[in-house]
Amino acid sequence: MEPYYVNGIGIIDDEDYAKIERFNKKKTEELMQLYKGVIDIIEPNPERESMKNTPLRVAKSIQFLTHGYNIDPKKMLESATYVEDYKQMVIVKDIEIYSLCEHHLVPFFGKAHIAYIPNGKITGLSKIARVADAYSRRLQLQERLTMQIRDCIQESLDPLGVAVVIEAHHLCMMMRGIQKQNSVTTTSAFTGAFLNETKTREEFIHLIGTTLH
């Protein structure tokens, strides 16, 4: 069923079902045409019933998968900061991340482990995970993603140090190319105490590798 639009909101409904989705009408229509062209090139039978709405579905899907471009992670983080005299390590680990490799536009996914040592300011724990999500929901490189998360937290909170480790599986290595199914790519980025103090960095690495729950 084709959606209709009210103030930029796509609405699909019938007598028994209503679904409201927010997506950009102009972008959706342009992406639909582009994906239809791709499908027409690679699919021998693009007119079969099950593919009738595939260009629309993919047009909406790619906008969701890259919605991080519409988020300012620094503003989001700064909107939930609080004065607190706490100067021990704060760790949010095992944050699920899903992204698209900018080389082949296929997914990579895994976990991010993020820590910071406050210097008079703390932030809501969910905001740390949201920063990771905002940067991962873009066309990305894992190396850049790791540094962007680090820099955002450092610049927004001015902590004594930030540590970020990401472990990810890349489908561009698993489904195509070298086709190595069990490879894991690990990247890290540090500032302040995590960069300059070996014991602090080692404590972080130990804690993210320990199951405490």
C-alpha cells in the first residue's frame, strides 16, 4: 500500500491497520527512483508481486540506517549534563552498534565500550549509548567512528579522560572479498588519563573484559 503524506509524515492505513512513519518525502521519492533503477539492472524479473514495493521499502530503510546525520551528538550530550563531584571511572560497555561501511555500503556491527573520568560534570548514561548510535548510523569507517565518539565526549564534558573500544564484524569481509567468517576488528581511542596513565588504561581494559553481572 502506498503511503500518503501529511506535513512530511508518511501514513499507511486501511480499515484494520494504521502505521505512521516520519521520513522525508522528497528524499524518499528520489531514492525510490534510484533503487528502482538498480533493481531493474540486476533483477531479471523486477515486476513480480513481492518486489512491487521494494524500492519504497529500501528508500525508507536507508534513511533509517543513516539517520545519525540528523542528530547533533554534542548538543544531545550537553542537554543532559549535571554538576557532580565524582572523579572515578564511569563505564558503559557492551553497547550494540550497527553501521554501514562506506566502502561497500554493507553492514558492520558489534559492541562499543566507553568510559570517561568526570571532572566536575557527568551525563546521563543513556546519552553515552546515544552518542555511539548517532555516529554509527552513518556511512562509516570503524576507525573514524571510534575517534568521533571519543572526541564528542571529550569536547562536551571536558573529563579527565575518555576511552573507547569497538569490536565489530564486517560483512564486507564475511559475505564478499576474503570471506573470513570469524574475524573481529578491534579499534581503540584514548584521551587524558587513559592515554597517559598505564594503570588507568589497564583497569579499563580489564573491566570491559570482565563479566560482573
